[in-house]
Amino acid sequence: MRAPVAAIDCGTNTIKLLIGALPDVAVRTSRMVRLGQGVDATGRLAPEALDRAFAAIEEYADLIAAHDVAPEHVRFCATSATRDAENAAEFAAGVEARLGVRPEVLSGTEEAALAYAGAVRGLADAARPVLVIDVGGGSTELILGDAEPTAAHSMDIGSVRLTERFLRSDPPTADEVAACVAHVDAQLDACPVDPAAGATVVGVAGTFTSVAAGVLRLAAFDPDAIDHARLPLADVHRLCDALVAMTTAQRLELGWMHPGRADVIPAGAIIVSRVLARASVGHLVVAEADILDGIAWSIPT
């Protein structure tokens, strides 16, 4: 029997935790801490963002201890916001003090490979090559592959970053949306991974799972209903357009919308829509498994 492991994915908006003796999962949870607050403008992790992150990490440390996970079986991976921050060392020291594990700051390439590994594990019958799209708070990864990734690219476009840079009105103005779209399109023009190359397109992480909940018209967020849902692209585009047009208050009225995502999901929806506009398939597959699962399976036991 495999020993229990604990994987932590620390992104720009969310810190996620998975504990389990794989393939069995005992804990899968997340906290929206907005670690990347202001990083795009200041280049630094804000004190209040660090406080929110450290509070979540202290909670996770208690959960990890309660499940008797050995320190050598804990892996903490940080991504876009930490890559970009001048004071990342302060964050790393705070994590180590609370968790007893030094965080790893993943490169964009490493992040992409782990996201692909997590996303495709349950998609053995999917047509190949598979394109995995991972929209985060600070970056977006496109990963193309078969059994393993064959091409991957990380772009500095994410829901928090683009909201702070472009979408400052509520709801965003037409000019703000146009500027955001133009920026995303420019990033995609320069991306070496062609979305049209995927015979199967898989979306992972919170923006995609939220969009899926909306397309499926769920009364509340339901991971089981969302996982491996196959969504017509036309429906996805319509839902993305609707999210951009709403106010934050209107989005908060949606039963499946997480309060910590309501203000930044228009930027995430723009990224989703612009990437999928270049795809050559008619449907999107949404997976609950993502980089967190890739991290967990990467831990030797």
C-alpha cells in the first residue's frame, strides 16, 4: 500500500491541498487567498496577501499532521505569483516555518508538465494529441501531448493579472474588454503551442470548472457533475460572454460561483474564449484533476 502524500499547489488566487494514499484521496480542499494581489503592478507579495496565505498554510499543516503524512511525502509547489515576486524568499521562509517543508517555485515548463500529468490521468480513451489548457490567476499554460507532453508554453495571462491590468470597471467597459482581448490574442499569436493541434481539448482549474458549472446550469457547484463534462464550444462562448457582461454582484448571485472568483472570472472567461476560438474541435472536456494531482503523483513513496 502506498504511503499517504500531501500535495499543495499555491497559485496566484488559490492554495489547494490534496492528501491521500493514491489513488485514494482523503482530503481535497482549497482556499482562495489572492496571494498575487498587486504583484503585476508592484512586483511584490502584499503583506495582507501573505497573512491570508500563511493562515491557510497553518490550517493545512494541521490537516497534514492529522493524516500522519511524513515530511518527506509533502510537496509544496508555488507558481506564477511567487515566480514574479521580489520578496518570494519571505514567503518561502514563512511556509517552511509553518509546514516544515521548503516550497518549490516551479518554472512555467514544470508547471505545464505537472498540469498535463494530472489532467490526462483519467482520460485514457481520449483522442490524441490532447491539448490541456490551465488558466490560473497569474498565468495560462497550453500543453500538447500524448502519453507525455510534447510541447508546452506558459503565458503571463491569468484572471487576477488581467483584471488588475485591464478590467477595472464593474462591469468592464467595452474599451477595457477590447484591450484585454487584444492582449490575450497577442500572447496567443506568439505562443508556440497551436490550440488547433489538439484532437481533444481539456480545460482544468477554477475558471474552467466554474464555466462548466454555468454551462451545465447547476444550482450549486458540483465537482462530480463537472468532472469530464463534455461541453459544446458554442455554449462555452455564450457563457463566457455573459460573465463578462455581468456585474460582480450579479455573478455572486449564481449558485455555483465562488465568492473569491466573482470579481476576476471575466478576465478568465476572456482567456478561455480566446483560446477556444482557435481550437479545431466542437467540444471542451473539463477535468477536476489538474496540477494538484500531478504534484501528488510525482511524490515518491
